[in-house]
Amino acid sequence: MSENVSPREVFLKLLEGITAGRFPELAELYSEDTVVETVFEPVGPRRFEGRTALKHRFAEVAAHSPMELHATNVVIRETDDPEVIVTEWDYQVHHRITGRTFACANIQVLRIRDGLIVHSRDFHDHLALIVGGGGLPELVTALEGK
């Protein structure tokens, strides 16, 4: 990336890549030493460090995600720090296995330097995704430690 690319442009490339299902390309939007925190992830890792870890994560999502995502209500808020933006949007989700269509709220706080995401705090409604995918029984089992 180039330092001439604004944080807004980087986020829009990220969102467009996600909704188009181009997950293998997404890691290139992140710095080598990036940190991504998935704050509301109910099970599994909540922190990914480095572009390599994200490449693996995005490959896993590409291989196993049964969801089609369409972003709506996108709001990008600039802050007093020119590297930081706060983004809000909803996904209209179609789950190909369950056939369910539902909404999922999202917020990200992104620090973008020289055209690359160096830090991201992601607040996605993981519970909506799990319920929409029919995975609530498995979540309860995982949370009970069984």
C-alpha cells in the first residue's frame, strides 16, 4: 500500500473484499506486525498478531464460511488522530446452509498507517452469526467446557 491512501479508502477496500468473498487478498491490507482483536468472539482466539496469522485466519474463513455478506448502513467516523477511524455498518447475511437471512451489526476501530492496518479492534455481533448459522447448541457446549 501507499501512504497516500487514506484510512477511509483502506477500510472501504477491506469491506469490499469481505463482501466479495476475496478473503485471500485481505491480509495484504494489514502491516506485517498488525494486531487484530476480535473483542466479542465468544470462543476461540480473540487476538491475532502479524500478517501471517491473518493470512491463515482468512484462508480458514474462505474455506469454511457458508455466509454471503452484504454491507449496509456504512458510517465512517474520523477522529482527532488522523490514523484512527471508527467504522459502523450492518451486514445483511444469507446463510447458505440454514437458508436464514438476518442482520449483523459491526463496529471497528482501525489504526491505519502508510496505507496499512496496524491495529484493529473488531466488535462484530458474533452471537447473531452463530444463531443464524444454527450453531447455538455447539456454542453452549463450548462455553460449558464440555
